[in-house]
Amino acid sequence: MRPLPYVVPDSSRFLNVGILLLSISMLGKSQQGKALLNNERLLIFMYLIKNPIILGQLLTRLGSTQIDLTTEDVLSVTSLSVNVDSLFDHHWMKGLLRHLASLNLIAASYRKADGFVYSLTEKGEQASNALVGNHFDKVRRFLRALEPAKTQSTSSLNNIINDIFRR
């Protein structure tokens, strides 16, 4: 059987690279300038951005302010039948990160406790600032809402998400 003749927007490499750039730009550093995002945290944040209902539930558990969700965020097929596969797709994330590194948009450093952590290069900052349009405005809004989550440990975020799925 031949694949359908269109690209599912959620699977678009360009869209996901844009979301990843914005995620690293907005959530990538602590107030002290320490790089925070490793592969696992990036997978979590990407998953939350693409699943705003789960994002809202996580923010509630963290005691943060809620985000305004549109009808399409609440009543889409994706929101009604949550798929957790992307939360564990390390191969997909590594491919996106390799692509960004090949374009000199990100820099990686290694920490024994966290593994590789990522930050944007100057070229990456310019690229993330150039992302415009309604979809990227919405992604930025979700990322601003996720600010309190960046101080949580990876295991704490995983525990909260697992608890959300159990209910």
C-alpha cells in the first residue's frame, strides 16, 4: 500500500525544527545562564507543546496560571486520543538535533549528570527570532506558560505526566 500523498503537519521536519528552536531559545537556560535542556527534557517540552490539554493539566499540578486553549486545541483528534509515542521517540529527537547542529543553529556541551545539554548559537537565535506567524505565536505562548516547569527536575516532570495519564 502506498503512503498518502500529503505530509502530516505534526510530522513536518521544518515545523518541528522551528518548535525545537523556540523551545531552546525560551526554556534553554536558567536565570543564572546554565543550560537546562537535554534530550529527555526536550522530548517532554515538545510533547507538551503539541498536546496543550496535557500541558494545561501539568500547569494545574504545578500551581501555575492556566493557558487559554482554543476550540481546536481542545476538540482536535490529537487532544481526544492522546498518543504518548512521541514522548519516547529518542531517535526522532536525535535526528532533529543533528539537523540543527549541521546547520550550526545549536551548540552542545556535556555534563556528567545530564548528558548533552543544548543552547542556541547566534545563528540559532536569529533563526528562532525569524519564526513568525500564528502557529509560532501560539507555540511561544505555550512556552511562556511552561516557564515554571523548567525549574522542575526531569523525574518530577515525568512523574506528573505519568500521573496525568493514569487518570
